[in-house]
Amino acid sequence: MVAKIGNVFDAKVEKQKLVEWIRNTVFKTLKKRGAVVGVSGGIDSAVVAALAVEALGKNRLLALALPEKESSPESLELAHELVTGLGVPLIVEDITAGLEGMGAYRRRDEAVKAVFPAYRVNHDRFKIVLQSNPLSNNWLNLFKLTLIQGKEEQSLRLPLNEYLQIVAASNMKQRLRMVTLYYHAERKNYAVVGTGNKNEHCLGFFVKYGDGGTDLKPIAHLYKTEVYELAKILPIPTSIQQRQPTTDTYPAEVSQEEFFFRLPFSMMDAIWRANENGESVHSIANQLHLDEIQVKRIIDDLKQKQRSTEYLRLPPLGHTDGNGKSARRSERIN
């Protein structure tokens, strides 16, 4: 258990702020009749759905589950459990056929076979994990591909071209889900509510115009550990609160920690929050019983992830006059 350092998070106060903000944003700012939330069986979407129900009412929230052939069956089971407790309708849209039509599986498997020629499509499983761990080393963030054939596992460093192709093809899953969410939102004049937290938003663990392409992002300022604190005072099933956060993207299950973050959320959030509050590396290390070099590596890793994913958080860029100002005089109609 990692000690809490930095600001104390008041879940009850935050909940009331978010409920009011969601209500005002959907009804007054966006002028929509309700909201759509994609529910994955994970903690983030569950918290957002529960907040939206309180803010908008059960009759103005539509929950969607968007599985595909490689999704964990548990995800859909937990989504059903969540909406049953919240009392809101659930639409299940299997996106497998759409992904097949787009060539998502074929393009991805082509890259996997380039690394592991023995890979058997629709038979073997695989996952991508990061090699680095800032607690024990300062390696670059290099990915490896792990192939699972029966009980045997083997891993190889993932070359850049194959990594990019696998990720590009896999990102079609998030983008097709968002297309589907907007279909249902637009047919009802609803807003699409995002479910990404601060760890995902600020460190770039999302797909641009996929799960990052929403109308509002209620929890994008909250650390993952704060989302868990909110869940404790919301009608979230214990099964969801205790579920390990996963990517639910590749044939073999891989946790978010394995794939991207490389640290327990409790430790990462404590260090991140303390650093943002201006605490020294020495002070943070003492409070968490870590070496200063470990704390420094973790902070550097967070900063590197933020820098390298900055493009994901940029809006579409327009032409400027060379001084940073829009080349067009005005976009307002007088």
C-alpha cells in the first residue's frame, strides 16, 4: 500500500461538482437532450455512467457495449451488471463485422507474422508489453511482442514498423466504437461522454478520434486512484471496482500496467501529484520509502510520455499568418 501524499481528495465534493458540470454542459452548453456512454466493464466508464445518471436522469442516458470477437466475455457481463444497477438501457453492438470489413485483423496479423512467422491466425494469442520499468531501470520505452502458443510463451523485441502497423490496425477498434457511439448520439440528439482519466489523457493512453473523440470529458482531470475513490460512493458493482484495468484490445489479455504505465497506479499517482504540488524528489522518496533515483526516473518517464504524445491532445491545426494568429480575420458571422 502506497502512502497518500499531496492534496487530499474529497470524493463527495468532487462528485457534486461533476454532477452539476455534466448537467450544465450537456443541457446548456451543448444543448443536447441527453448523453451516450460506452460501457466496457471497467472502472472509468462505470463511474462516468453513474455520474451521468445522477446528472441527467435514467431516461436521458443511453449505455452502449461495443464488443468484438477478441473482447473478454467478462467485459460484457460486467456492463450488463452495471446498467442493471443503474436502471438504464443497454444497447449491445458487436463491431466484429465492421472491423473485418476494414481489414483490421488482417492488417494487424500481417505484422505479427512478420515478427513470428509461426503465428497461427485465429489460433494463437499475442500481446504487446513495454520492456522498461522506471523503478528498476532507465531503459527507453521499447515494446516487445509476446506470442502464446498453448502453454508456451516467447517474446521478441517489436521492430518499429511492425509495432506501428499493429497499433494502427488495432486503433480501428476504438475508432469504430466512437463512430457507433456518435450514430446513436446523433439519432437521439445526445452528447457523447468520454471516459478517459488523467493518466490516460495526459500520458497519451488513448486513440485520437477514437476514445479521445468525445463531446465532454468529465474525469480527464482525475488520477486513476481518484476515480476509484469516486467509485466507492457511487452505485458501482464490487466486481467492477476489483477488476484489474486491462486494454481489452489484443487476443491475449494484457493489463494497462503491462502495456503502458509500468507502475501501480497508487505509486504513480502519489509521485505525480506530489511533483505537481512542488514537492522535492527527496521529500517524495522519503514519504514513499523509495530511492531518490527511482523517484527521478518515474518523474522523467511521466514527462517523456507527456512530451511524446502531445500531438494527440492538439486540436486540428489551422494555417496562421506567421505570428501565431489565425490567417482568417474572423470566423464570427456579423
